[in-house]
Amino acid sequence: MKRRSLVAGLVAGLSLLMGACATSAPAPQAFTSDRIEVVTRGSGADVILIPGLTSHRDVWATTAAALETNHRVHIVQVKGFAGFPAEANAEGPVSAPVAEEIARYIAEQHLDHPALIGHSMGGTIAMMVSARHPDSVGRVMVVDMFPWMGAMFGPPGSTAESVRPVADQVRTQMLAAPAGATSTTEQMIAGMVRTESARPQQIEYARNSDRATVANAFHELIVTDLRPELTHITAPLTVLYVIPPSIPITPAQYDAYMRASYAGLPNARIVKIDDSYHFIMIDQFDRFMQEVHTFLGD
């Protein structure tokens, strides 16, 4: 009887202990969203990779492969881009609600201050998450993106509201453009991807993106000025950027504007990458990964 009582007591104790462990550290549940999909690979410290406008998550394939031996990599796909059904992204803003979904993903999956790496529009989204949910993020890398892209659509001194008519016009033109991969799309990608062999795939992703989602997302980028929110970011911030081809200002002026854009975060690490266009992770992969490893403290 004593032995049975002892066994029963041990079982009861273990059951209580397991219940307590489950309560204090609940297991992640399947994550569903009508705005994003997330693929997870590897193990270790968490890193979230966020692609840009019209991009497929596979733009991060080589980056994820290089990280997954020491990191758990979460690769985001924004719905409506690169052939994925738009669902909730078919109407209205895209970046801001996607940022909220990523914040929800971090909370529901119990991620411990993950690193965020965002390219282009993905950089905007990463800044939104880290500014609006500062306690959830460990560090942030922005790959070739300003905190306010709209400055390029108006004269000096413009504001988000003053460029809104331009943004409206751009969206109307995008919605009215012919379907498919036009010469305009090809020219745009040629100025963003220096590696010629990589251009056809990016053109295909753009061609397969939902037109309304792309137009609304681009409109949102023009009228969203994150500079006042930069001071809310408490995580270390790294910015990688390039001097784009055929810009109407000098490289020195571009450098100065990039740094001035992030003046709200004087401790931000701002790094220029040479011999690359906008898709740094494609054009200068080795150099890019050096900066990523430095950023992650590997």
C-alpha cells in the first residue's frame, strides 16, 4: 500500500509539474493569417526575414541557408505578391497591417526578441514592428530603404500629405497599366538587380503579383513617414544601402540624405554597400552576409 501511495504521489506530482511547465511556457500553435505566410527553418536564436514589394520569400533562400545552422529562421511571405492570393491585402494599406501580423506572430509563437531583417518595403515593415512594438524585437536591419520614401516624390520640404496627390496619381497609373511583364517592369528590375541572371525571376514575381495589392502598397509607402517614429525604436538598428544607378543627385548628396533620414536614431549603424543595386542579398551576397553576421553578433 505504501508503495502504491508513493507511486501515486509521484505521478500526481509529475502531472502537476508538467501542468505548471505547460502554463509557464505554452507550446507554439499553428499560425494562420489572411495577410502573411511564414516558413520556419533551422534552430537557434530567432531571425525574421521580410521581403519587399512584389517579392517572393525565396529572395531570402540563400540567406536562410547560410543562417539556419545556428539560427531559427522565419521567412515571411506577404500575400498578394509573387503569385500568392492577396486575401486581406487586396484592399487598403499593406505594410502597416502586415507589421501588426508579424507582431502577433512574434507574440503567439513566443519568440524571444527576434532579429528582424527587412528588404525595401520589408524594411519599412521591420521599422513599423520595432517602433510600434519595441519590447518584442531584439535588433533590426533595414536593407536599402528610407524611413520615408515619399521624399523622392516632391520638392524639399514636402510632407506626407503634400505628396498624397502624387501618390494617388501613381496608384491610378499602376492600376491602369497593361497586365503582364511590360518593358517598364523589365526596365525597373534592371535598375534594381545588377546580376543579370537573377532578373528574369524577379520580373516573373512582379508579373504574378496582384495589381491592386502592389498599387495600394506603393501608395502607402509614399504617404507613410516613419521618421517621427524612429525614436520609439529601442533595438539596435543597422541600415545597409546602395547608391542607385542613374540618380539625379551626386553620390555624396545621396549619402548625406540617407544619413539625415535616420537622424532620429543617432546610434544607428549605416553602411554603404558598393557594386550593388537594390537587391543587395543577390548582387553582393558575401558582403551582405558579412554585415548580417556582424549585425547578429555571430
